[in-house]
Amino acid sequence: LPLRCSASEQKKMIAKRKQKSKMTTCDELMKRVEQTRMNLVERNKQAIQYFEDGQGYENGSKEIEFGTDRGQLQKERQAFQYFLAAAMLGHKDAMGIVGIYYSKGKGGVTRDDRKALDWYERGQAAGDSRSARNAALFHAQGRGGKYSDPEYAMRSLQQAANAKNARAKSNLALIYESGKWGRHPDEVLALKYYREAADAGDAGGQCGLAWFYEKNKGGLWEAENLDSVKATDLARHYYRLAADQNHVFARESLMRLRK
């Protein structure tokens, strides 16, 4: 016969599991910092530790509950508390991630564009390129309680690109290719940013560069002395790289070029 736990043992197990799955709040994390009277160096180290703990909960390497959907949501909720504490201690990458949580309503966080933009702008001021890119998109779209401001958005996006943010470079390329945000179309400049983004492994940059090879945009064939066969081979190559990262247009383009 299978062994059974007594009622008292079952209660202890349930209580232990509840205790294990209890979420630690940002207020509790910040209280630890205040109670230990950390100096600036210690606070910076603690910010890094909170950020790494947040990553651990988010990617599942730190456990709260066991293998349930609710457990995954709980992990994201717990991750947010650690990211928020790290951000409040000045961790620039955490600021950008907190902005994403508010922007997407991730981990059960109430979606709030104003709070998202506030954290993106804090991250941008601290030097986080991802925050600068996301702040640019918010300002361009007039999100977060702001009027649409393409000029501010362009400066922020350029800041992110200058900090070697590959997705920002891909965004810039698309803007110069299409003439969005009040820019004059400039295929040569678009090609420059697509290539830089592609070289950094960005799927959007790879797909954009493939499109330029396929359609001979930006004088690419002439600059590299290509005929249509060689150019199409290069287009397939870059479409394939982007498709391997699940880029939908790249996948569709590969299928089209196989016909």
C-alpha cells in the first residue's frame, strides 16, 4: 500500500510550499538596502544582484512554484519586483526592462504607457540604448501622454544607434528608406544602417539588406559589381539569416525566390 502523509504533515507541506512561493516585493527589497545602510558602492553591487535575480526568475533558472502556468506568471511577477528594485537603485538596464513590463503589461503588471515612457526616459538618461530606442518609438507614436514629436524621436533613435544598438540601426534604415518621421528618403544612408544592423545579427537589418540586394536599391549592384544572379544569391543568404530568427517577411521572401 502507498504511504500516506498524516494530516499534520500535509498541512506543514502546504505551508512550506506557500512560504516558498511567497513573492518578495520591491518595498521589501528596498527596505533591506535601507536597513543595512549601504554606501554607494554597496548599493551599486546590490542593484546588480537584484538585476541578476530578476533575470533568474524571468528565464526560469530561479524557482518559485513547480511547472504550472500560474507558476510561470508568478516568476514574471517576482522578476518585475527585482527589476524594479534594481532600477530604483540606478541600474540602467533594469530601467529599460521595467519600461517594457509597463508597456506590455507583462507579468500581470497593469499596462501603463506613462510609467513605461518615464522609465524609458530614465534609462535613456542613464545611457541605456534599448531605453533610448523605445523612448524614440513612444515619442514618434505620441504614446505615454506625449504629443507625437518625430524630431525628438529621431534624436533618441540616433543616440541608441550611436551606442551600437542594432535594432535602432534597423529602425533608422527603415525610416531613411521610406521617408518616415519627416525625413527625406535616402537609400544610401538606409543601406549603411541596414548593413550595420545585419552585421550585428539583427533580423530586421538582415531582411532589409536582403531586400536591397534583391531590388538593387541604393545602387548596390553597381557598387559591388553584381549581376542579377549574384545579387539574388546574396539576397537569399540574408533572407535565410533573418528567417532563422523567425522573421516572417524573410521566410515569405525565401519561398518567393525559390519559385
